[in-house]
Amino acid sequence: MPTSVAMTIAQKSAKFKGSNTSSACVASLVVAIILSLEHSAIASPYCFRGKAKYVQQHTEVAQMFQQNALVYTASVSPSHCSEVPMPALSPPSESAINHIGEGLARLAAGKAPTVFEGRWWSHQALNLAMHDSHFKAQLFRFIDVLPSITDDGQVVSLAREYFGDGEAALFGSHWGLRAMSATSLGARLSGKAIRSQIEHMGRNFIAGATVEEAAPRLSDLWRHGRAWSVDLLGEATISDREADRYRDRCLEALTFLAREASHWPPLPLLERDHLGPIPRVQLSIKISALSPHLDPIDPEGSYRSVLSRLGPILDLAIRLPASLIFDMEQAETKTLLVEIFIRLFAESSYKDYPYAGLALQAYHRETSEDIERLLAWTHRRGAPITIRLVKGAYWDSDRVRYRQRGWPVPLFEQKIETDVNYEMLTRLLLSQTSIIRPAFGTHNLRTLAYIEAVAESLSLPPETWEYQMIFGMAEPFQQAMTQLGRRLRLYTPVGELLPGMAYLVRRLLENTSNESFLRKEYVESQPLTALLAAPHLEGLKQPHLSHHSGTSDFRNEPPRDFSRADSRAMMQQALATVRSQLGRQWTLSSQGQGLTGPPIESRNPARPEEVVGIVDSASADDVEQAVHRAVEALESWRNAPTEQRVEILRTAASFMRSRRDELASWEILECGKPWREADADIAEAIDFLEFYAADWLRLSPSKRLGQEPGELNYRLYSPRGVTAVMAPWNFPLAIPAGMVSAALVTGNPVIFKPSERSPMMGYWLTEILREAGVPEGVVCCLPGGPDIGRSLVCHPDIATIAFTGSKDVGLGILKDAGTLMPGQRVVKRVLAEMGGKNAIIVDETADLDDAITGVVSSFTGYAGQKCSACSRAIVHAAIYDTFLDRLKESVLSLKVGNPEEPGTQVGPVIDRRAQLKIQEYVEIGKKEAGLLVERAVPEPGCYVGPTVFADVVPIHRIAQEEIFGPVLAVMKAQSFHQALDLANSTAYALTGGVYSRSPAYLELAQQRFDVGNLYLNRPITGALVGRQPFGGHRLSGVGAKAGGEEYLTQFVVARVISEQTLRRGFVPPE
């Protein structure tokens, strides 16, 4: 350190001598850092000419940074002796906050936010949106879909669909579209006029379609004393090609903006802070846009994928220089993004880069911990970072997603909690300015005043922090902070309007939210005292979700949250445990009879030479003995108290929960399911046990019929008799658990034949049921091939047959079960869930990001080996080519490989037999249609690469026959009506889907799309027990839907008892 610098430091910090307070230490370190940076190479904003020189020039600065940090650490009180001291700062006084807030309000007076000006948005329409939630939802959905429509006539039709003729009159009149209230829109209504209004909205929030187009607006911001951070809007990244395109856009933007900014006039306020110079160019980056494989389940794979594209961007940012800020995204990726940030900027090439930053959301409960972790890491790293504190933009969607999955919501549930947390985090950040650049994203007067008050209490110079606001929003506060001489940076989106609509809708939602500060001030005109009032948690009522017993309050078992490190570690440990047991022979305990068939070897489809387990199989004699024992057990089991049978199912569910990861690991190895697919099967098995237990409590009591005096009529249920369950291999725990438990809880003994392709999962289900308390003879597991199934179907003492499998086998069972056998005393009931040739319709209004993601996951999930899988995509001609282009790239980007690896998306098919059959259909498809893409596959293993055929017509075999593999036939439709006709053109009726943003088309699909389970704007697989009871009709099956409230009635006979209660004139009380 130069002597003059040291002397200046000593002089500047002399006034703090003798002080033991942490604030004194902060001030000393701030002075040291500022002065050291002033005398280092970092003082020149254009000093970077390559990484090697960059590192060399900043070695002295880094050493000085670390030395001063050590002095700082040693100077604080013992209670703050962590790596980075966290002083417990008292909040500023309310009087100080109010005084500052009143001054800011005066500076902001006389101007309203553009969003509330009638010149671009009908004041009355906006007022409706803020007071009518239905109108608001329709308005924003209409805004969302509009850019994808190229036909002006369809724009008018969609306006009718969303707004009708009632509210539209008011809505239209203020857009110059009074004809919307007429019976016919006619010539007075123009789709161009509507589009023009929406595009005008977009231009208020989006600076331009390209950085070149946005450059004049960015220059104008600079000349008015406002810095910026450009956010490149775009489509969701669903392929490697799209990730590459985003990388290239970032590189082009940085290069162009740096060149443009070099000609702007100097503005010291915007070019220097308390730690030295700051670049003129800042780019906010969506990390998810840099990889289609950003997934918390696979942190290592995610990091490698992101780094391959982020590296060149960061190298360029170092050379220019420019600042890079990681935007925070959905809550599920929060921890992953923090870890990527820390790991990336700890690498030797980047550890000295001082212009990296990360946005953190105050609505997240863990943000305080994240900041403390980042502060400790920054302290060790020796170079500053930026922390942009925002309240958060994904609260609504994150909260819904977590509740849908049954996960604890990691966000504060009420805005006032977020406000309190934001203020606490503000104090934390401003107390650590020696090692960070704090940036505060807010449009809230109270928050602005609070930040100013905290900074004033710490005696921080104004350049120590900056404010960030959103381009096109809160202009009065932008004006106030600029006039106050504060550094202000505007978060400035740049991009085409179509991909930018999601951003625009979020901004509109923010402005019209009940909790929006801008709404409170500029629409509701709340008094200044209310706007500046402190947030208080006292008396705050927390939302409560009840969990009472009974079917109506059934809650699905939550899937594993693999964004949590402990969840990933438990699965890895379980896989290791199961691997140590591979190749063993397994014998069912306490079955009461031995099995005399040949052993069955279960093999790992990802490594066919690897034996997973060996189990004994059944012979024809074993079937006879098992049925005889079940008949003998019928009387005692049917007479067992309902509560006992229910408790056995719940105990079995509890056992599955406790062994969840181990069971999933067996399924990964035996059936080739990727992590999430295997975990979901265990969760569904638990759901079936819990749901049917609760539902039998509802159904089992006798029910009185009618209320007429003098008679008593009631209905009761009795078990049908011995039930044969024949289960598939593709859901080897869930489907048999559902069928077996439904029969057991209703009082029926069960003969269970698991698939010979997944005998280990059948073994574990049987063991769990026996351990839970099912008596000997009441459930018997008979592994074996088709001959065992036929023996059960034809046995005269079998009353009910529950089957899930192919159409051909199911139809054969129905035929055989209809033949009366000698000694048979009951007409057999057959429940058959069979195949599907399921279609997803994608119309011209669809969100293609969602549609392509949904189609790909629906046809490749578990390598297409689901009866619910998508095997046909029917796409409107207007978007057909675009759809095919993006679909191809998405399929090429899938991770195909060993399901033991957490990042694998597509694993093997079940065995060589299945592989050969699917490959035969691929060859058929190559002769019938155009091959769009066929993925290469790893060796060895029973893999089939995801394959897509285009220009398929209804007569093609690949359009009619179930393939049961990752093969998709894409068909073109000229209209939505034709798409429905194509969808209904097969013999199956199991699942179907529609991606559309047309209310009329969605309603038409509900009326005419003939399937058992119809999914709108979501993938068509993954039905949940209780929420989406599952099953089809026509040649897709017969029987009630699994997981529904009618399912158990198939295993019982209904008996009605009628008694006359009037005797010799005496009427008993009722």
C-alpha cells in the first residue's frame, strides 16, 4: 500500500479510535477499501485486457481487501466473531422515516405513473381490473394470447370470447371500440386497433425489440441521470439451440452496448461507488435461459450446462468491463442459483471479478440465511459482489405450485411479512457495505424512506448503495431519487413483444394487486400517514390449511422435493443400499405355501447383464392351492371389523413412507425409471392405500333409503369374493397397490400376480401388506407369466378380476371370464384398464413454450411406457412448421441415459422384447411418414431414442396402433374442429390434451374430445389419486376410474334390506 494511502486511511479513521462498535469497524473498512481502490488499477473502467492481466492488476487490491477484512473481524465485539460480523442494528426511528418520506413525497409530487395515465389504458378498464377479479383474469389472459395471433379477425373473436358483450361495452368504449357492445362487431371494430393498444402497453415496459432499437431510450435514460440493467426477454429455453441463441444474444448485447455507452458523457454519480468505478453496462441474466437442463435434482449437471454458455459471457464482461447480475427465478431453483453463483465466482478465472451480482427475494423465508452465507463467502473470496434485494415477482405462481405438490411453502404468505423482512435485510446489507454493493429494488415510498434512514444512521455516503426500479413504472419516485442525487438504475427489458408478454402480464398484475403501493397511492389516494406506516406482525393471522380425516380431506402424498440436498442424499444412499443387495434370491415370508415354478430373474434394463433379484414363480398347482386357501379365508376376512382392515391399509402406507427411497431405488434398478418417475410411483401407491382406506369408511356403513314411516329400508355392501389382481410392470407398485388394497379393504381375499417383468416390486408390496397385518391366506403373491394369469381368469372360484395391461390381453380376459366354468356360481366381474392412442391438440393460440414442453414430457416420460402417454400431436397448420422446428430441437436436447443418474430424463425401455417391438414401429413409421428426429442411444442397455414422425395421416399404423414407447406421430389440422375429429379417430378413449388460449375451443374440447381424462394446457400423464380419477372407455377399458369414489363399489355387491316396522298398530320411534 502506498505510504500516502496509508497516511490518509489513518487520518480518515482517527475519529473512530477507541470505539468498540461494529459500525466504527465498518467505517474504517469502508474508508480503507475506497482509498485502496482509488489507487489501484481498478480505478480505470477500461483497464481489462484479458484474464491474466486482470488477475495480476487486482492481486494487490485483493490482498488489501483481505487484510482490511481481517482487521475488521478482529475489531468487532466477541458476539460478532463469525467470518463476517452480523451486527444487530437497531431500526431507525419512525420519526426519521416519516420525515424522509414526506420529503420524498414532495419531490415526487405532480406526476403520476405512466401505467395509470388514461392516454394509454382506459381508466375505467383498469378500475374494473382492480375491483373485479374475473375481469382482471380475462383481461390479462387476453393480453397474454394476443401477440401469437396474426389474423385480425381472430383477434376480434378472442375479444368476444374473453369479454362477451356485457363488460366489453365499457372496456371497448374507452379504447375507441364501442362496437364491442353491439351484437355484431362489424367494420367499426378492428383487430388492429386492439393490437395497437396492447403494443402501446408493451412499449411502456419494454425498451425495444432489440438492443439496437432500445439504444436511444437507454441513452436518454443515461442523459437524465439514470443507469440501467438490460434484461433480454425471450422464449422459455426448451432446447440447447435456444440456450445457445440466448448466449449469443447476451454476447451481442454486451458488445453493442459497451460500444454505444463509450460515447456517452461522463456521469460520476453513475460510474463510481464506495468501492471504486462501476461499469456503464449492466446485463441481468436469466440463468434458466442458458440451459434446458437447469434442474435442482442434478446440481452438478446443471452447473456444467450453465457454465459452458455463461463462461464466454463472463469472459467478455471482464474484458469490457460490464456488470452481470443473476436474476432470481422460481423458488424451486433458488438454492441451485445461489450455489451456481458461489461456485462460478470462486473459480480461479473469475474469483477477482468485482462486478458480479445476484438478486435475492425478500418474500423467501431463507433469504436472510442466503445473504449471510454470501457475505461469509465474499469475505473469503476477497472481491466485492452486488446483492440486489427485491421483494419478488413470482409469489403467486410459486405459492400455487408448492401447494399443488403438498410442499411447505417457503415464502412468506402475507405481504406485510415480506415488508418486515425487507426492512430487516436492508439493515443487514447496509451494515456490510465494505464487501458488497447493495442495490434495492423497490417502488414503495415507505421502503425508500426506510433505506435512506438506515443509511443516515450508519453515516454512509450516498454512493454506497443504489436504487433499482422497473422501466416504465414508478416514474414519480424515479424523479424523486434522481433529484435527491441518488444513483438510480432501471431494470430495462429488451425483446420482441410475443416472448415479452409474460413479463408484461407480471408487471400489470403487480400494478393492479391489492397490495400494490402504486395502486394505493395513485388510484386509491391513501393518505401519506398510511403509506409511510410501519409494517407490524402483531395480531397477524396466519393462513391455516385443515387436515381432517375422511375422503373429502384426503391429501396426496407430496412428491420428493429434490431441490433439497437432503432429499438427493437420501436417494443416493438408498440406491447404494439396494445395489449392495442385487442378485439375491428372495422368498416370500409367511405366505403359507411354497411356489414350485421355475425361478424368475429380474434384470436391470439399463444393464441387461445385471441381475436385480431372483424370485420363485408359481405353477398351475400353486394357483389351485392359493385359490383354495383364499376361499377358506373369505369368511373370517369379510367379518373382520371395517376399522381393522382400514388400519392395515394405513399401516402399509406408513411402511411405504418410511421405506420410500429404498422402494424407489428398487424401481429405478428393476424397471429403469428415472428418479422422479420412481418416486412418483411410490407416492401414488401410498395415495391409493390412504384414499381407499378413507373411502371405505365413508361407504361401509349401511345407508338408509327413504324416510317413509312404518318401514325401514337400507343398503349395505358385502364383498364379492376372491379377487384376482393382474398388474403391469410400468407402475409396478402404485397400480397393484391400488387394485389389491381396494379388494382387501372391502373384505375380499386377493390372489396377486405381479408382472414377470417386475417381480421384485411385487415381492415388496406383498411383504409390506403382510407386515402391516394382512392375515395368511388373505393375500397371496403368484409371480409368473401369462399362463398363471389365464389359470386365474378361468378358475371358477374367482369372483372379480382386476387387470391393467394391453388391449389384446384385456379383451382376452373379458372373453374368457364370460365363459361359465364347471362349479362357477357367480358371474365374474372384470375391471380392465387397457391401452390408449392418446393425442394432444395444439391450436394456433397455444403458448408454444408450454405446449412443446408438455408434449415432450408426455411422450418421453418413462420412455413412453405409460398407457396415458401422448403418442399423437395434432397441430394447427398456422403454427405447424414452427412447432416442428422447436419440437425437434427439444427432443435433441433430452438427456437419455442411465436412470440412476439424477439428471436423466429418458431411461431404457423395460427389456429387449419391448425394445425390438418399438424399433419395428420406428421402421414402419419411416416407410409411412417423414422422420423428423430419431435420437441416438447409449450402449449397452434396452434404450430406444425418442423418435418423432411428421406429416402423419390417420390411416397410418403409427397413428392408430399403441406403440408403448417414446415415439410420436405429428399430424396437421386445418381447423380446431378437424383436430378434434382426428383426435377421436382411433378405437381408444383414455387420455387427451389441448393446448389453447381460446375459451371457446377449450369449451368445445370438453364437449367433443371423447376421452376418459382430458387435460387442458398441461401434460396428459401423472393423474393423481382423488384429484384426477383415472380410466378410459371404448377400447381403453371397462370399469370405474381408479382413485375415484366409485372404484370400491366394483369389489362389493349391494344388498338392500326392507323391514316393516308397523306391528299391530304400534309405531316404534325412528
